[in-house]
Amino acid sequence: MTARNTLFDYLNLLPEFFYDTIEVYMIRTNKIAFVLCTFVLLANTEARAATTATANMDVTLTVEPSCLLSVDPLNFGTHTIGDTGVASQTNATVTCTAGTPYILTSDNSHTYTLTNPSGTAGSNTVPYTLYLDAAGTLPLAQQLPDDTGVAASSTIGTGSAQPVPIYGRIADASMTGIGAGTYTDTVTLQLTY
């Protein structure tokens, strides 16, 4: 009898539960081997995925010089004949791209006259003047102003909203001999930039 036959003969003599134990051991060993192989494959895949190629992408934006303009109403309020010192103030709001110079003016054909179309007695017009300062020394220039007007109404945009105060005055003499009613006018402001 050879050693090999003896071993098989010996294994045949073992109780059945030993075979079950060996089988469970082999299943566990196979599972562990499967998990280890999977881990090695994933690690190898991740190592290969870490290799990258790069390229630069140029990104551009062109912003043209531009401006926005809005203005609140100018309301002189309610007065009686002979009132003096009639004045009011409002704001224009200018938003221009940063570094963009601009000039705020009114249209060149405007006469700055309030009218009362429903008035029947007395004068139905009231002249007024617009200024860029409360003291009334810097008149709001009318389109393409002279050097003094340009200096008073020109500014450089900041990219944010910039309030521009506008002051209105009615001469005392204009408040005499006028008829009762509501006087109105519309002024077109413009930005040159």
C-alpha cells in the first residue's frame, strides 16, 4: 500500500462533519480571494485613472462703455401769488461703466417754462431755471455745453449708481400776475458719453 492510498483510505475513515468543515473553509477562502482580487483590480484602475491631460481654455467678456439714466420728478409744490424763494430739488441717477466719462445735459431746444393749459385769467406760463448746485451758480447745461457747462455737468462713471442733484428755482417776479391752476413742463435729460 502506498502512502497515497493510505491517505485516501484515512480520509474515507473521517466523519462527515470534517468534510463539511473543509468545504466551509474553502468557500471562505474563495470569498477572501475574490475580495482581494477585486481590491487589487480597483486599486489598479484608480491608479490608471489618476493620469490626466490638461489644456487651457480662454474665457473673454467685452463690456462696451455704456450708461443708464433715470430721473425723479421735480415738484415745486403748492404756492400762492406773490410767494418768494420758490425752489425745489430732485435727483437724476446715472450708472455708467467704471471709467466712462459722461456729461449730463438737457435738450438744447428747451425753454424751461411751466404752462397752465386750462388757465383763463392772467399769465399762464411760469419760467424757471435748473441748476446743478443749491446756490444756483451752476446752470444745468443744454446739449453740447460750453466749457463752463461741461465742467459743471461732467463726471466719470464708477460702475455704480451716482446721484446727480438737480435744483429748480422760480424767480420771485414770475410769481406775480399768474392765474390759478396746475403748471407743468417736461424736460428731456440726456447723457453724452
